[in-house]
Amino acid sequence: MLRAFLLALAFMTACLPALAVPTDEMFEKLKNAPSESEANDAAQDIWASWMESGSPTVDMIMQRGVEAQMIGDTETARTFYDRAILIKPDNPQAWFRRAGIFLAEENFPEALRDLNETLKLEPRHFGAWAGLGSMFETMGANDQALEAWREALVIYPHMRDGLQAEKRLAKIAEGQGL
């Protein structure tokens, strides 16, 4: 489940055009979208804007990291993300992308550090909240997983993975099991 989630995130952000830094209006559009389709379009715009760091060099490094990650070369991808973080440590997407590699490797301490840094820089990063939810659920920390997924859903109410996880984890929390 964690691997499928991470592959979906990698695919969603791989070839997106660059936009400006996400605006409050973009997040309002995401939160208030009347349908899943419109919410997904708004989310894609936000994902694309997160890939725009404000530095052409960092953007190129990030794109190469995404390309390496898409072909399964996580070592090279991590090297690119490390470089992006060194150059521009206030870029939440570099921290998030590297966290995705750590999640796939089930290196949870490193993933947690990078996801926390992502959220420190961009508290509305629904992907980071979802990553925390997936990680905590994999670790069996279902209460924390439910809390993280609910944070993601506050930002992105139509997030399909989040809705499914909330339903599943709420049943467990209520003692119903799966």
C-alpha cells in the first residue's frame, strides 16, 4: 500500500508544468472544490507550483531527481534531492521528495525528519500529511495515522487515498477492525 501511494505521488508530479508558489486562493479552490475531479485539478496545480523553487538551478536538479526516481534509481534521485536541499533548504518539495525515497525504503526516522521539515516549511503540504499517515499506518501507529490523514483531508477533502484511509482507520479506532 505504501509503495503504491508513493508511486502515485511520483507519477503525479513527474511532468507537471511549473507555476508560481501556491497561493491561498489555490488552497481555497482545493478545499472548496465541488467534485473530486475539480479537486484533483486544483491539487495538480499545487503540485506543479511546489516544483517551482524560485531557483532555475534547483528546479533543474529537482527535475533530474524526479526523473531518476521515476526509473527506480533512488540513489541518484536522493543525491539530487540532497543537492537541492543544500542549495535551497527552504524548498519544501525537496524535503518531501527525499522523504518519499526514505518511505519507500522504510527508513522511517529519516522519512519522519524530512516530512516534519516539509510541514515546517509548508504546513498545507497535503502530500506530507498523507506520507505521515501512510508511514504511521505501516508502523501500526493507527491513532497517529488517522490524525495525519485527517490533517490532509482538511486541506484536500476529496483526496481519495485519504478518504479511504480515514474510513479504514476510524473503524479500527472504534474497535470494529477491518
